Amino acid sequence: MNTRKTEIVWLLIVVTVFFSGIHSPIASSQQTNRPFTVADDIGVTLFGDQNGGQADAVRFSPDGSYFAVHTERGRLDLNRVEDTLRFYRSHDVESFVQHSDNSQQPVPVWTLTLSTDKTGPIFKDWRWLADSSGIAFLQRAPDDNQRLVIADLQKKTIEPLTSATETVKDFDISNRNNYVYTVIDPNKRNESQASAIVGTGRSIWDLLFPPDDAIGSRLATSGPSTLWAVVGGKRFQVRRDGARLVDFYGLALSPDGQFLVTMLPVAEAPAPWETLYPPPYASSPKHIQAGAPAHQFVRINLRTGATEALTDAPVSNDAGWRSNGSPEWSSDGRKILLPGTFIRSKDELPSRPCVAIVDLSSNARTCVEMLKGHTGPGNNEIEVGYHVVFSVHFVRGDPQQVAVNYRDRFDLSYRTTVYQYGAAGAWEVVTKLIGIHTMGPHGLDISVKEDFDQPPLLVVVRKEISKIIWDPNPQLKDMKVAHERVYTWKDEEGRDWTGGLFEPSSYKPGQRYPLVIQTHGFSVALFTPSGSFPSAFAGRELASAGIAVLQVNDEGFCPLATPEEGACAVSGYEAAVKQLVSDGLVDPDKIGIIGFSRSCFYVMETLTTGSIHLKAASMESGVMEDYFQYMLMASPGNEADSMIGAKPFGEGLQVWLKRSPTFNLEKITAPLLVVGEGRASLLGMWEPYAGLRYLKKPVDLMMLNTDEHVLTNPGVRLASQGGSVDWFRFWLQGYEDPDPAKKDQYERWRGLRKMQEENEAKATAEKK
């Protein structure tokens, strides 16, 4: 058994042991026959948030007296996202875990619920105040603004710290009188009334969607921002040498509110950096270049604007070593934890980056954990133990303990490594945990326990005693929720593949079912009813309708950004179908596939080069490496150059004609649903739709009224996921939803079915 399979099996054993004594809502004997629907999926409560981990699930207050728990769900009745913060008293939970199993679950001392916008998260970047009196967070408002507010635990009130006219991008805070925040630059010129606009050097997105446009205002959130500080209750804009500071990443305010640690750009990297801080492998396309822009972590005196480099070295990402997260101060204000940076060698020798600590009192810089990287261009060419750090923390502010959080490359589970500064003067691993654990006083360990087939539970562990604090989804007991199991197979190249197989809720051994392949990742450690994302995917919903769904882990080992990437994915899908048909589970004539984001390219490759007899396909807002997308994003180092194998000019155009999927649309025989997420996304999705329509092939186009990529808005999710359910049930089962509101949809699709039948008849006649 290879390493990848061993890790997955090990994780499953751990999860099984943990849940063996815990009630499983999804496996309840009291389930009814009510099927699991898209509406049910939207209403599932998840810890953290649904949009890429922009909010932590659990955090203890600095004094350990309380901990807060963040959850999010969709409210279809309001067409809004609903976020909740539940505040628990640590003493109550400690008493609960010490008593018998019959003790009553602890009750929150305050439950704060907000639903102030159609998209989430509502509570973004939430964190405790230093005195444990409350929590600060960015609150999303209906006008797409974000304001900085405080939730006061004692008063049970919300207090704004910034005005309703400011769009706050990032912040850090010590208390009500000391905090910093960045604001989206309000001085962007309104060009809508101008007679002409100079477009040279600007992107098409900037020109078509200016900041005064609804979509443009969202796109502008990644642009320049200004830095403001409140020190001792006095508000001012932070400047350096009279000029405003822009382009920040990650704000960390010192406990006394006097200094800020952040990442700032370096206009020209010093010449020594090019050799002192090499990339993970010699031919890496991302590396430090003398005289080119770079970034470094700095400490800023907020009152004077004086800036001091913390390591006299670039951040790791500039040199191709991936690491995420923000800096953090120890509670005593003497040490600063940096998520990924180089440390200059005393001997002026090349070094590799690490999670580092800067000790301000001794001016020493030490590494907690060395970063691992790639050993070559292939996605499988990596060092042993490779993972990407996504956050680092001092454990409860203790400068002697550091927690490094990362996500496993293969099973996508969250993991935590805790380090202790030892007597020998080195950082030592004291524990490794599955999941993101929040450690409190007296050994309290609060975490979210879930897996691919187990809805999330809030759990406390103390002295090897584990108890459920809260089950946020009791409604699942009343539904017939499809069972999911881990499915493994090999492709023709001998590569091992893993996925989650949603069995039809009406499953009977020996009966063959339609199959929908869902792409773009699978985690054995996360409960994701949709499959991997709530955009387009509808795993349990389709399974409840009698369709088998395979959620494929197609990330992590296909060689990214190479001509082999698409072919590798297609090979995996083909091998899975072959095995499922051989198992007697799948009908080979009733197979569909869904692509989203990057995996749209995989779907297009499957449609134009694959051997699977697809009955239907769909794609939502993604990469297809077509000529139109290339020109929309034309820039030096375009990833499509390496994925296709050439630039689409001169002789390279012949390579594009052969390899780019949209130059091979005539090979597509399956009906295709093309979905754009708003106007900007629709531009990138236009070419396959327009081409297939011109070729008189069955294709349907839908534009979602959103500017989200990973969807959170309930109404838009219903349109996206519900559209997937309707599309595949129509083509794979011949089913039409009797809802009168969908009359026009099915009339359109019946026309496409007639077109499909005519095309098939014509193709059959031509073969004779």
C-alpha cells in the first residue's frame, strides 16, 4: 500500500474509533423517506464558513474564561446567509465533561445571530479583544461594504468602530482604543460620464466593470487600500515620509497598540537576495530576481511611520515556497511569529524558508518549522512531509508554544502540529492532531468532529473523555440521506485515485444506476453534502434522486500547468467508470460529469478527447484554456502556455488547434450546460457555448445573478445546484420537475433533446 492510501486508511480508522460511541445523525434508525434536497443542503449548519475558511470555527478568550463558536447556514426564506456566534463559559463546559453521560449539554451565555447580507460570511476575521470583554469582526452589509464592529459580551450589544461609508478590508485590534484597519481607496475616479477612456495597460475587467459598477466594486476590493490607526482613542492615517502606505497583507497589532507588523512590497529586490534565497528547485518559474518586486515582513511605528524590516529577507511565497497566514505577536509583546519567511544566514550562505520567530528583546531569529517544497515541476515531485501552512499561532499567546495549521495535500483534512520551545534551545514537536483544535484552560480541547459521511459536531475532550457539546443539524435525523463511502481505483498508468461514492438512496445490489462524476477534490475529513463545493455540485441531492455520484479527488498528483494535466484527469475518470461498470453499479449509457473552476478544463478535455460515452455534462465558471480566455487574461507567463504547450501565435497556433478544447468542439457529442457566475464570469464561459450553438449541438447557457465564485447566497445556490439536479435527471432519467415555474426550462431542453436525437441519427447514417 502506498503512502497516500496508508494516510487515508489511517485517518478513517481514527474517525471510526472516535465516532463509534457517538450518535450519528446521518445513520439514525429514525430516518424517514423524505429525500435530501438542495433546500436541505442550503440549510445545513457548518462550522466556520462556507466560503474558503474566511472565519475560524472556535476561539478561546485570552483569559480562557470563554470560548466562541462560529457557524453559518443559508436561509432560503430570507435569501440571505445567517451567521451565528455562540459564547460558552469554559467553566460550564469543564463541569459538563466531568459529569456522567446523562448531564445536560452546556447552554451558551449569549447567542449572536446576524443575517445582514445575501452572501457570507457575515462575521469575517473575528477575534477576541485582549481583555476578553468581547469580539471584533468585519460585518458584511447589504451594500457590499464591510465595517469593523465589536460584539460586547457583557452588554450583549454590537458597536461599530468604523463608519458605514468605509469599506474595511483588513484589521487587527487590541481593545476599543487601540486598533488598525485598512480601507479600500475611495478616490477611484468615476469614469462613467467621460467621453473617452484610455484603456492602454489596463485589464478588460477594469474597463468593463469600473469601481462604480456593482461588480466592479467587488473586484476593487483587491486593489490599493489606505492604513488607518486608532492609538489611545485617537484616529489617524498612517504615513511614511509623508506618503500614504498601500498594498498590505496581514495586520498584526502589538499588545500595547504602538506597532504594526505586516507584509509590504519591496520595489526592487537587492542583488544578494537572488542567490541567498533560492526557489525549491532550480527551474522553478517563481523565484527572486534582483531588481524585481518582492515582499518582506516589517514592523511599523504607527505614530511616526518608521518602518523596520524584521528579517532583511523576502517572504517565502516570492521564491516559490508556499505558505499562508498572518503574523502574530506573543501576549507579552516580545516575540513575533511569521508564517513563512527566509532568515539571513550569518555565513551569508543560501537558506530555505521557515515558520519563524523574531525575538525583539534579543534581536534573535529562529525557525520553528522548515517549509517543504517541490523538487521539480511535476505536482508529484515534492519533499517528504510536504504541506502548505495556512495559519500559525502562539498557543494562548504563550511565546514558548506554537501551533502550525495546515491542510493535508491528499485527503484535504485539516491538521495541527504543536511545537514547544525546549530546554535545549530548539523547537520540538509535542503533538500532532487531526482537525483544527482549540486548546483552553485545564486541558480543555474544543474541536469540530466530522467526516465525509458524518455531519459536524462540536466536541469537548479532556483527559481522554470526549463528549458532544452541540449537534447543529438535528433535522438530518428526519431525512433519508444518501450514504457515502470511500472509493479507490487505478488508472492505466498505475496511479492511485480516491473519491467519495454517494450511493443512490434506493440502492439495491445488482441494479445499475446512472452516474454523475463530480470533479475538483474530495476530503475524507469534511462533511460536504454538495460534494466539494456548493457551486454546481449536488452529490447527496442527486443520490437521493436515484443517481450514483462519484466525487473525485482529482487534485494533488496530476502534473499541474503541464500538457499532461488534462490527460491525467481524463485517465482517472475513464478508469473510475470502467471499474464502476465492472462492479455492476453503473449503467455505461447513462453517465454525466460536472466541472467547476479549474476542473472545467478537465470536463472539456473529457468531452473532446475521452472515451467515456457521456450522456450529459455541465460546467460552471472555470478555466478551459481556450483562445478567448487567453486573450482576456493575456499577460507574460500565462499558465495556458505551459498547459497547452505553446503560445497561440505563429507555429504555436498549430499546437493550440490540436490541444485547446474549444478548437475541437466538433468532437463533443454530449449535451452541455454552461453556467456563468455573473457578467464577468460569463465572458470567460462564452466560447464553448457560442461555438456549440453555431455547430447546432445541444448546449444551454445560464448566468447566475452573483459575483461569488464559491456560492453562499441561498437563492443563487438553489439556481446553481438545483439546475444541476434538473439537468442530469432530465438527461439520465428522463425526469421533469412538475413545478410550473420550470415549464420554459423543460420546453427548451426538449428542443435540445430533439436536436440531440437528430444529430445521433445523422452520425449513425454517416457511418453506414
